[in-house]
Amino acid sequence: MNITELVVVLVTIGIVFAGVMTFVGYGSLLERKISAWVQDRIGPNRVGFDLNQPILGLFKGFFGLGQPLADGVKFFLKEEFIPKNVDKVFYFLAPAVALSTAMIAFAVVPFGSTSVVPPLVDNRIDLAVSQPNPNYQHRVYPRTHGELDKIRAANPFRSEILDQARNQNPNIELPKVAGFDLGRSEVRFGIAPHLDIGVLFVFAVSSLAVYGVVLAGWSSNSKYSLFGALRASAQLISYEIPMGMSILVVVFMVGSLNLQAIVEFQARHTWFIVYQPLGCLLFLTAIFAECNRLPFDLPECEQELVGGYHTEYSSMKFACFMMGEYTHMVTTSFLLVAMFFGGWNIPFLVTQDFPGGALGWGAKLVVFCGKMVAVIAFFMLVRWSLLRFRFDQLMGLAWKGLMTLGILNTVGAVVILQTRPLGELSLWLLPAWSVIALLAVTGYSMTRPKAPNRFRTGIKRVDQRLPSHQELVGNRV
Amino acid sequence: MAINTNEVTWVEPPQLGILDQLYLPAIAGGMATAFKHLLETVTGTGPEPTQQYPEEKPKLPPHYRGLHRLNRDEEGRVKCVACYMCSTACPAHCIDIVAAPSPWKDREKYPETFVIDELRCIYCGMCEQACPVDAIELTSIFDLTGLSREQMIFNKEKLLGVFDETVRKGTDPIRTHTGKLGPASEPAEGGLTESSSAQS
């Protein structure tokens, strides 16, 4: 790694961090606005950028866009209260863990087109879906992993792949901004966009976030915090499994865990929501649980646990948890968009090669981020539509419902992809299978006997023999 | 006392159909409702219960019990006859009156000082009901603020000022009494009575 590369990476990290943190701030404003609108209210609309100076009166109000700024200042200025009997080391460590794991998970998430570099797609899988599109033949696909390793060993920065591509096809167009060869310098919409274990990395790191929660709950020395942490750990571990299962078929079809490759695959074929509606539904449900969003916000439900695992936190440490949570939401929303909603792709409007050049890069960035914001708005709308689950219902949904569906979906899809009973049309068996699996599991669940109503059985038992007051207390007095 | 179990009726939840068991149609319906409200609020077609408060004052009913005022009569004098009925009726003991012989011929006494501690007041309106001459009234001024406790103690001048302000703004409260008032509000026949002249 030379110094230029290092600087590029650091600058990217800086920009991404600033961008994500800004979005986190405005995400909280969006959350409050949507909450307000759903409830026929107006929401924050007072804090503008006038800073109480009459000369800046034009910026007064401004739809409350100054609110995140004011919130941030408030968090910094609030009293940093540390309860007496907390375990100091872990108490301080927990918010750091929560925020840093969320930020690290964001590292591999692409938020725009990073694909001057050819996607690292194994063509065998490509063949399994359809014949390689001749329009993309000018892109270099390493045919084997050996070839891939060779290319990588030759140049760790990948720009040499472009040179190879140019050698093979001199007509290849590389995007340029102001005469600056983007292909060579590898402008990146993502900190480490070419990580081949992308999805796996996100899952691995984001499940580390539970450590922040558990540490916070344990070190706070408060029963509410501990309950919240217990719930969070059980919930996050349970929902990891359906989350992983839901994307298996996507990974099978693309043949790569690289998010960039998954997006490009969808740009060439169809969005995975079409092939994998059930997988998308499972993933969506799982990320709701992973982000502790309603209807799965048991770790921090106010009515039962005060604040859950962050009950004892105040000031910026509390804000760290909040920012970590919102960052988590952003990450998972990007993942959802990248894996099921085509990433930067809009059919016929924003595709692999159109619009070209800087316009294309900008359009892809806007489309990708726009889809992400739409998913987050959906998150917030769901919050006001659904009720919170009871904890046993939460566990039942994960282990009995989602996991069964995940297994059925995966097995069925693999069988379809391998046997291909209808030839080219076999892919359309996938959504059909999704519906069948969903209906089958639901139908089966209806045949199961209901859980006994313990209140009713209690009444019945009393009915049979009602003990008299004498029997209950008479002998003891 | 325990509930008599014979009186307990268990209502079984209805059997769910496959669509209910799927949850998805119900979720979609709920989200449609939420989204409808969101759209209505954003486009401004829905109910808009929010008032933009400091710019947009609420329209309070005229019988609202807010800040007190001391009424003036036609000649601009304080209407109060210092009968102490309001301070006697006051459950919070927030009215303090010092009576003095009236300088005017139509009454015996007038309040030399008339002080209401607005922090102690519970705004029950009993002073208003007790007053025989409709001298004290509660206005619809609700946004009463002060920087110190002293500022919240309203003397006669301040209370008369409230009267002037409400008259100017046309936010007079509804009179407690209607028609002819009690004898104390009427000018004494033939000028001053003996007792009042003896006092003066």
C-alpha cells in the first residue's frame, strides 16, 4: 500500500463518517417528522439556522432543519452522569463498542457505483441463470479463482485490471471527471467496496454490536439495563439465523458475497425481490429485529424497562448508542437495497452503462442513497403501524416461523436451480416457490394446537374446588 | 374479595383464517392507514389540530378564568367598594385589600391598595362570584409570566391596567351578574349616608 492509496482511504473514511453521521442526525429528524405526520401533528419546525440573530431571520424555522444540530449541541452540553456503582471500565467501553462496530460494518457497504473494476463474478453461476450477455463481454471476468489470484497478486489496487481490460478492448470507455481518470484512481463509493466476503463481514461485525448492548446492560448495575441486555442478546442471536438464511439463495445465484457483484448481477438480470420475495421478507423482518426497531424493540421498550440497556447512560454516551443504532439502520438498509432492490440500478433508466461518465456515477449515488432513505422511511412507518411483540412471540416468530421459512426457501431454491425443470423459465419457479412455502408454513401453523391459556386453566382449577377462607388461613392463625 | 368464577365469561378470540395467520394483509392495512394520515398531514388535507402558538393565539371562551382585572366605572374610577367579600371568599387567601374612606360621594369605602398574589391564586373564580359590584373579573389572559415572585404580585394599578388592556383589545369577559346589581353597586340615595359621612 503506497502513501497515495492510504490518503485516499483515509479521506474516504472521513467523508463516509461525516456523511453517515450527518444522515444519522437527519434520520432522527426524519423519524420525528414521520412520527408527527402519522399522528396528524406537524413535528419539529422551530429550529432553523438563524442562531437567534435577527440578521439571519431568513433561516428561521426552515422546517426544523436545524434540529439535529441543536440536538447534537445539547448532547455535548448535558451533564455526564455516571451512577455510583457501575463497572467503570465496561460502562465506558460499551457505547464505544456499540458505535464503532456499527461504523466498521459500514466499511464494506457500497453506496454508489464502485464498478469501474469488473465484478468478480464466477461465470459458472452466470451460466446457470442464462448465457452470458454478449453486451458485457468487453468486461474482464476472471474465469477461475487462479486467474483472479494472479490478477490480484499483480496489483493489489486493481487499477491494473483496467489496463488489462483496455488491452483486450481498446474501445472500453472509462469514466472521467474533469479529465481525471476515475478508473485509474478508483474513486470509491464505499470504504472497502471490493471486499469479497462483503456480506459475511457485515453480518459478522454487526452481530458484534450485541457486545455493546450486553456490556452496557451488565456494567450499569441496574435491573432494567440487565433485562434489556438479556433480551437484546437473545433477540439478536435468534434473528441472526433467519437473516443469514434469507440471503443464501442470493449468494448462490450470484456466486459471490461481494455486495458490488450482487448489485451488478441484478443490474444485468432482475432485482432479487422478483426471484426471492420470501428471502426479502425474511431479511426485512430480521433487520427490524437486528436494529431493535419496533415491532421488535423489546431491549429498550420504555413501558417495561424505562430505557432498556441504556437506562443509566446520559449525555454523549447515550448519543453514542443512538448513533450506533441509526448507523446500523443505515447499514442494513443499504444491504437490503443492494441485495434485493438492485442497488443503484433502475431498469432502463440507470443501468450499467447508462448514463455514462460522471453523470452516471452521480445518478447511481443518488439512486442508491435514495432507495436507502426510502427503506428507512419504511422502517419509520412500520413503527407506527405495528404493535410490539411479546417476548415469547418474538422468539416463536424467529425459531418457528422465520427459520422454517428460511430452510424451505433455501432448499427449494437450490433444488430448482440445480434441476432446472422448466429450462429457461425455471427461474420463475423461485417466486412461485416462495409463495407456496409461505402459505404452507402458515397453513401448517394453523393446524397446530393453540398454546394453553394458563389463565383459563387456572380458573377451571379453582372452579372445581374453591378453598374456604378457613382452609386457607384458619389453621395458621 | 376474589372474583366469583361463575361470573367470569371467557371470550374466545375468533378463529384466524389463513390471511389473518399470514399477518401480511393486516400489516399492509395498518401501514396503509398510517401512510394515509402521513399523506394527509403533508398535503394539508387532513385534520390540523396544531396551533402555531406564539404566532397564532388560541381562541379561548369568554368565560375562561385567567388573569384578574379590576374594573373601572364610567368615570374611570376603580369600581371596587372594598367590601372584602372577594378576599373572604378566596380559598387561596391571595387577595389583600386595604380599605380607606372613599374620596367619592357614591360609596363609603374604596380600596387604598388591592393586591392579588397571582402565584397563590388557583383561578377558581370565586372572587368574581362574590363581588357585589362586579369590580373584579377573570379575563382570558392565560400566558402570565414573570421573572420574579415580586412581578407576579399584582397591585391595584396593574390590575386596572389589565382592565384597560382587555377593553382596548375587546376581550372583555362575560359578566358574572346580569341585570340589576346588588345595593352596594347603586349610588346611595341623596348622596352620602350618615355612616359614611361620619367616617369621612
